[in-house]
Amino acid sequence: MITTANPLRRFHSRKDEILSAINRVLESGEYILGREVKSFEKEFAEWLGISYAVGVGNATDALEISLRALGIEKGDEVITVSHTATATIAAIIAAGAIPVMIDIDEETFTMNPELIEEAITERTRAVIPAHLYGHPADMNAICRIAREKNLKIIEDASQAHGAKINERLAGTIGEIGVFSFYPTKNIASFGDAGMLVTDNPELAKRIEEIRQYGWSSSRISMSFGRNSRMDELHAAILRVMLSHFEEDNSHRQAIAKFYLDALKSLPLKLPKVNAEIQHAWHLYHLHPAFKQFMRAQLPVTEKIANEILSLPIDSSM
């Protein structure tokens, strides 16, 4: 019997540290955008080797805020894949843009860069590759096309904490990277939280404004924004989880190796990891609501969706 991922078991494995962090917040009197959020943003940015990190309520909000910060407007088109979390498509629609879904690569289950150019129209403004199951998309090819066609890149790294492409961490290559800290993620809290990262100071400033009503530092609404703030409790918990990432990730790598060794003799197609990729091992289709956005058949996506078996990988297993 395979043990499933269990956030409660993860809590118990770090119980004393987590409760201490929670108590620290409660005793501080700061509960929204205080010292814990600022510290976690700084620590997360340093861990990634990127200049700015901005905490928000969840990764779906982070994707929508990314689009708005980049100036994506109503009617603009954003190329992505359907083989991703519903949140990716939902965020594009929430921003007023039109999702254009292309097929995936049969080996990596991520965006097939060879299909991007034929999906580009005069309204295309951005590309959102999703680093699915912890495996990064082919960012070298995607970046090359984006540069040639003047498209912005938002990396959906919600399932790829710690994954690498040519020694660069997933989420640090495009204009903006987005991360989720949902309870089952590789770095997780016990509720919803998300993060946007960038090396662009103007984008970071715009993101900070959008997440809190469009406020400037003097609490004057300079533009339309929303309420999507990471709270102090989540930030404090996430600081604990981040400090244990390398240990936890080594455990996930060991589980992945166990699966690969146990299954390699069976007539199965196992995850392929290219030499330049370091897999984060997050997890070892067409929703009726999004049917209107389908412009082409996605045979590889449909094939994978019908055949795939995701096995649990969690540091608490």
C-alpha cells in the first residue's frame, strides 16, 4: 500500500517549530504585511537568487496580478497549456485576457515550444509555461521565441519549487515567476498563500501596489488593485518550511528513485529527466467551462490525461 501525502503528518514532523512561529506572530501584534512577511519575502528571494519576492493570498491571484502588472488587457491573448492546474486558465480569464492553449511535449508533459509560433496572432502578448509535476518546461526554446516575438513570460512554478534548468531555478527565468504554498506543495503552509518573484524593480513595485488596493506607500490608491495579501501566520510557517527545504527535497528525490527503480521493468512510460534539468518531483484535462477557448485539437494532452498515473511524493512519507 502506498502512503499518500498528508499535510497533517508534515505538521507533526515540524510541530514545535511551527507552533513557536505561530505564537511569535500572535504575541507580536502584527498580523498583515508585517515583519514575518517581509522576512519571508527576503529569504525566499535570496534562496532563488532573485531580486524581489512579493507575497500574496494564493497562486491564482499571483498569476492574475502578474498579467495585470505586465499590462495585459482585455482581449489580449496569452499562450499556455491545458495540461495544467485550472488556476492557470482561470487567472488569464479573470485578467480579461483570452487563453490560447497549445499541446504538450510527450516526454516532459510540459509546453511544446515548437507549437508556440503557429499560435501567435497580432493580439498575443504573453506566454505562461507551467512547470508541471516538478519538471520545468523547455525555457531555453520558450525564451528564444518570446524574445523574437516580443512576448512576456510568466512562469507558473507552483509545482516546481527547487527545480532547475541549466542551474537556474524555475521561476527566475521569465519576467515574473509564480509560486504556490498550498498545503500539498513542496514548500507549503496550512492554508492558501502565493508568491511572485522578479528581477525588475518597476514590476515589483507595481505588484506590491496591485496586491493591496493599488495603494502607494502612503496608502493612496494610485490605480485599481485588490486585496491579496499574504498574512503573517502563513509567512512565519513558511519560513520554517523553507529552512528545511533541502532536507525535505532530498527525501522526495529518494522516493522518486524508489519509484523509478521499482517500475522500470514494467511496460510503463516513466518520467524523463533531461541532463540540464533537476526535477523537483511534486507529483510521480478538458473542463467544460474552458471548452470555448479550444482552437485546436490537443492529442498529446488528451493521451497523457487518459493514461497518466500520479504517485504521491511528500517529505512526510
